[in-house]
Amino acid sequence: MGVSNTMTHAGDTLYNAEKIARFFGVTTKTAYEWCKEGKLPAFKIGKKLKVRVSDLQKMIDRKVRARAR
């Protein structure tokens, strides 16, 4: 059985860099760069980058609303 790259914490799903890359259709390197640059709301658990799916959704919603104006 493989290791999952999706976690759930306090009712929120956490994505690692590989899952983020697949979600956005970019390379893992790009996902890491976006997190490092602050373009994505990431944090670390140990040495692993994590992003809450709810934070991704909030970020996407803000961008969609900004474009709609």
C-alpha cells in the first residue's frame, strides 16, 4: 500500500507539493517556488510543505472575484 499525499487535519484536507502541482497542472518545482514566494499559503510539518485545501479555495475565490470586477 502506497503513502497518501493527502492528509486531513481538523476537518481540513492538506495537500503536499506533489498534490498541489497536479491540482494546478504545474511541476512540483513550480509548486515549491510558489510556496516559497508566498504565492500559496503553505506551512511545514517537519520537512514537508503542506497547504490547506480551504486556503487554496479562499485564494482562488479572491482571484475570481477580483477578475469579475
